[in-house]
Amino acid sequence: MDILPNLLFSFILILAFYFFVNNIYKLYKNISLGKSVNRSDNRKKRILNMLCVAFGQSKMGAKPIAGILHIIVYVGFIIINIELLEIVVDGILGTHRIFADYMGELYNYLIGSFEILALLVLISVIFFWARRNILKIERFWKPEMKNWPKKDADLILYFEFIIMTLFLLMNSTDSLLQDNNYEGYVKAGFFPISDLLKPLFVSFDINYLFILERSFWWMHIILIFIFLNYLYYSKHLHILLAFPNTYYANLNIKGMFDIDKNITNEVKLMLGFENSNDQNDQVPDKFGASDVFDLNWVQLMNSYSCTECGRCSSVCPANLTGKKLSPRKIMMDTRDRLEEVGSNIFKNKGKFVSDNKQLLNNYITKEELWACTSCNACVEACPIEIDPLSIIMDMRKYLVMEKSEAPVDLNNMMSNIENNGAPWPFNNQDRMLWTKENN
């Protein structure tokens, strides 16, 4: 038996796995640049949330047609991985459909279901491509979706289409080789879709048919390996990160903001409560966030998890009224800056060398931050519970507390609260004068 193909496959498998692990490690290192945050509470609720939102796709139903098609692609991706496992084992051992011997009739039903799923995935991919490129749905054509994000979205669809097509072509030629009792091709599998493609190959010489089947097999698995390592550079990274992202999501009631103990202590000290500072609390070097180093690791993971679907921006009242703010852009900018910082640290052997840039101003403008109404619509709409609002509020905190750069109207309001006990510019002693005017 010629073991060269098996050795070649094993080498490619190890190489693909090496690059994948390297990318995951790079991802972990970048996310670890974030500040610590405790999301270890209520473990049972977090597991249920992950199973419901990430695994169960519960929030995709907000847009039923797209949601159903996305679920088809998602289920296809999960289930067809069983087929991928068999290909890997066959590639290493030089066998043919090795699982068939152990699974019996169940194997035929599985292969048949894989084929139907592959067809449904092809239909879904065509639909998704048409929505982006023919129907041109508005949220896919916003300013932040130009250039690479647009190319990336289309490239993913092309990947999925070609991978599924190769899967069906591989099965079609495989089925013909089985019909002709070709050496090494045992009768195994049920091919309801691939059999429809047999007329394309039935006239081919049996040896040429074998070359075609092997070509489709190799192209299919190599393209999967390429796609696996492309994930890190793509919005499709949410395939992996949706699960930890929903597990570590903020479980507090929407609209409930965390209280910064450091600010509370500072206020109490100003009011004369000298013993307000807990000995375990340390005054931070900076209030709020101006760069990715100031965000917590969950926020950084959120940025990598973003699917760029635009559901957040499509419900944002600021965005809908023509303001510059786009919650999707906030997450994309955070990820781009984090990638830039990570590359800087890697090039400088673990140390960040100042590049005279930061997330605030160089990526996200003050105009965007102050356009936010803090309504939480973006958080509610996100299919995997990403929280752009938390980043916006942390950056606002920095502007107010570190730079004193709040908008004029907001500064006036805070001055009025300080001096008059209310947001309006009226002395509190005159507060009830309006009643006399109405008598």
C-alpha cells in the first residue's frame, strides 16, 4: 500500500492544526490585555444562557427568514463535522468510509442527512449572498462595511458554497466508484443529492473517475483547513467565540449600570467620610477608558465576537436619525485597535511601544460617544449578547472624569445639579414660584 498520501495528509493536518492553535493563542493573549472582571457568579444561569442563545440560536428569530436560514447553515456546520472527522481518520489511515463498518445502517441515514443539509446550506448561502449584493439591504452597506468587511462577508459565503459543492461532487464520484466495485471503495452511504449529479460523470473512464474523486476529496479537506485558519482574520470568529461570549455575558437587568466603587469612595471622601476607602480598594490610574488597555477582557472578547450583522445599528435611535454613532462600528474599531496593539507587542517581544495612537479619537470620535442615548437597544438586538454600550459608557467616563470634556449642555446640567439640586438653572428657593403664577 502506498503510504505517501497518508503521510502527506498527516503533514497537512499537523500544519493546519499548528497554525490554528497559534492563532487561538494569539487571540487569548490579545483578550488577556483587558482588565480583570468577575463573571464567575451564577454558573447555572450562565450555562443556560449559553445553551439558549449560542447553541439554541434563540435571538435569531427576531428576523424569521434570515434566522431560519442561519440556523440551517449553523446546524449544517455542526453536524457535517462528523463527516469531517471521518475524512481525517480516513486520511491518516488510508481507509475508505471507516465509520460505515461500525455504524451499520445508521451510517447511511447520517450521510443522507448530511447531503440534504449540504443542499440547504447551498440554498441559504445563495440567499445570503443575494441579500448583500442584489437586494443590498441597507445595514450591509453602511460606511463601516466598505472595503475589507464587505470582501470578508462575501469571501465567507464563497468558502461555504465551494466546500459544500465539493462535498457533493466527492460523494457523487465516490458513489459511482462504489457502483463499479472499484478497489478499496466498499458499498457505504446513501446519496440522495449526489446521485442527481451522477449524469455529469457517468461517461468518464473509471480511472479518470478515481482521479476526480480524489481531487474533490483533497480540495474539500484542504479548503476546510484553510477556512479553519481564516477564522481568526474574519468576522466568522463568532463560530467559536459565541459560546464563551454568551456564558460571560452581563446577566444584570438591561439598563442597570455597574457602580464604580472607586468613584463612590472619592465622592464620600469629598463629603468628609474619611474612612470610606476600603483597604482592599486601590484608586485606579485612570477613570474610564481611552484605549483597549483600559477595557476589561469581556469587552475585548466582545469585539472579536462581533458578527458585523448590523442588527445593533439598525435599531440604534442615534443611527436611525442620522447621527454618526454605529454600535457595530464601535465593536469593529475596538477589534481593529486591539489587533494593532497585539501586533505592536508581538513585534517588540512582549512590550508595547507607544505608537501615539489610542482607541479614543484615532478610532472612535467624541461625536459618536455623545450621540448614544444609552437605551440598550443595541445590546438587546445582538444575537450573541455583545455589549457596545459598556465600551461607550467607559469612554464617556474617561472624557468626563479625566479630561472634563463633556458637552456644554451636560456640563451645565451637572453644574445646576451641584448648585441647585436639579438639572434646571433655577435657585431651589425659587422652585415653587411657578405655583403663584397659576393662582
